[in-house]
Amino acid sequence: MASYDYDLFVIGGGSGGVRAARRASMLGKRVAIAEEYRYGGTCVIRGCVPKKLMVYASQFSEAFEDAAGFGWSVGPREFHWDKLIAAKDHEIDRLEKVYRANIEKAGAEILNDRATFEGPHEIRLENTGKIVTAETILIATGGRPNQHAALPGAEHCLTSNEVFHLTRQPRKLVILGGGYIAVEFANIFLGLGSDVTLVYRGQEILQGFDDDLRHELHQAMAKKGMSVRCKETFKEVRQKADGRFEVHLDSGEVLDADEALLAIGRQANTVNLGCEKAGVELDSRGAVVVDDYSRSNVPHIFAIGDVTHRVQLTPVAIHEAMCLVETVFKNNPTKPDYDTIPTAVFSQPEIGTVGLTEAKAAQTYDEIAVYLAKFKPMKNTLSGRDDRMMMKIIAETGTDKVVGVHILGPDAGELSQVLGIAVKAGLTKAQFDATMAVHPTAAEELVTMYEPSYIIRAGERIAA
């Protein structure tokens, strides 16, 4: 029987890798985890956590304006970018220490090193050149922003990695992309006072989300002063003599910018990982190919999180890690469950969604009932703000089961977590209706939309 240095070696110290290392260590396994940068991964270090902190900062501009409608006199106000970045960095440092402490407490060995494959069971630690062996290896290296190498002048552009470390706030920012990362950064900088232009080659922002949400958010962003340019893209980015930039669009228009940001998707971190030495198969985009149990084509090598290009969300990577430990170390083969994942977009206003979009539900079922409400939330009555909320419930008429809920408005992300439980549980529209409302709240609309707004039968919309 072969003898290995470790029962499990984890390459990558993000949320998924850390969870797998901790859980396996708690079972008494010999575990090492290697991370070349900082523990915490994309989410904690350069993703959802620092971004959400910046979202909070960006919301104060409207809060100050709204306060006047409630009798508050707000004096002169000024935003300091450097103070926000310093506070953000301090919190990220704290969180990284927590991640490290949790790994150590579980008993796993922490390696501050780049780990690459030297063979099917062999891992090279690049800093020392040491080669170690492991019975089971987990690839949890995450992903990185696409650089758009085909774009002339792409080297002048920021990605989501660099934007968190800008020394100065850009007065004019041009963003390429229409996904949630592009939309969230566009709203952050708009709220902080930057002039923002969002350029997206598609018909409408946020492809894959419900069409009503996409349209309503686009209109809200434009109303707040953002320029949203769909069906356009970057042709070239040129740096000027003063250090600023010209963004040339395919329409021929030239936009002036302090910074240009590329938010055009992400790719797996497998470059120079040595997967070929271990015989690990990658797909055409460089992601590790895995089966339903996160196992690669090499039976003892697994992969979870963004490096697999499945569902690129932190809670999903953590869930995959838990399933992996069940499968490998507890003799309980467990497939990750990707059905009905709640999702939030921290735009302004926010999006919260769970389940099928209207378009997808109409394709899936013979008949669906759509309940749609648009209204001004109570908070906006005295403030005078024109923002409106939208709530949509989609039910399959044959079973009355709620198959999708979509919200645009304040705290939509928080609501989507709770609604995720209801939709995951398979509750019916009648059970929504039977639930007592909490008044006065915006959320009570979810249990008081008794009559459908319209029916979609065999793909055709008809009156209810």
C-alpha cells in the first residue's frame, strides 16, 4: 500500500478549499492547504466582501438626500476615497486572520506557497522546490477576470482585481460588461459620485435574469444619471499624454475616461498549474472537467468552486466542499445540489431572485400564472424619491407550486435568502396567500397578490 505525506492536499485557500481542509482535518485526516497569495480567496480578498462594503458606502449619498424628507437637516458632506479603502483593507486583513485561525484550529497545515502538480500524487511547492505527496488532491484555485487580450489597449484597463486598490477615485469611469459584476461596480461608483458609463454588447444588461428585472433596473440606473449603452462594445482603449484614457466604441464614438474597467467574465485559474503532469482533463476554457461528485478524470483528484466553471458563487463552493468530504472521507457519496439557488445583485435598487425566470418557466411548463406588482415603497413617499419596487411570483398552474420569485428594490438580497427556503421547500401559491402579512412592509406584497396578472399557456400570454 502506497504511503503518502497527506491524506488530502488542497491547492487554493479560498472559501471552498478552506472548508474542505477544515472539515477533513476535523475527521482526523492529515491535511495541508497551499495558497500563494492570501487566504480567503476571491470572495473575501477581492470579491463579494470588499465589494459589499463599497456598496454600503455608495448608498449613503441617497440616504443623505432622503433624510430631508423626514425632517433631518444634513450639513455639508464630503466623501473621502482614501478613508473608505483604508477601512476596507483593515476589515479584509481581519477576515484573512480569521480564515487562517480556523484552519489552524482544525489542525490542517498551512503552506504559504504556490503548489503545482508534479505528477498524479505529487505536488511541487514552488518557493522551496520541495515535492510532497497526497492520496487525495483537491483543486480549489478559483478564477480570475478575463483580460480581453484581443482588445487593443486592454493593458490600460482595470479588472475587478485592481479596482479595489485604486489610490484615487475616478471622476469618469467607463465599464465594459453587462453581468452582475459590471452592474454592481457601475452602481457603486455612481453612488460615490463618479460619472459612469456602462457599455454592453448585448440587448439588455444582466443576461439570464428575469426580463422585467433587467428592464426595470436599466431604467432606474439611467434615471439616476448613468449612461447605459447596450448593443455597443469597446473597439480600442488609448492612453493620452495626461495619463487619462480614450475609450473608442465600435459605433465610432470616443469616450473620455479617468479609468476603464473590464468586467467581461472570469476564467479558471489552471494556467501553469501542471494539470497535464497529473493527467487532469481541462475543457476548452481551461476549467477542470468534473463529474457529479466533483471528481476529475483522475479518480483521486477533485475540483470545486470557480475553477470548474459550474456555478460561480461562494456558497456553492462551500457546499461542494461539504459534499466532497462526505464523498471521499465519510463513505457517503453526495452530489452538490444546484437546484433553486437564491441570487442577489447589489445594484441600486437591489435585485433578489430565486427559481425560474418567467421565460424559462414558460418553456418548462405548459401553463404558468404570473403575479406582478410595481409600487412605490413607503420610505419613498416622504423622501420624494421616485424609485419603485417590483415583485414577481411565478407559479405552475397544474400544481400551484411557486417556481420563481423575483424582486427589485430595497433589501431584495435579504428577501431572496428567505424566499429561497420557501421555493426550495416547494411551497404553493396558496400557501403564500395563507401566510399572514407583516404590515406595513414592502414584503407583505409577496403574500397579498391573490390574483394573477396574466397567464402564459403554451408560450402565449393571455389575460388572467
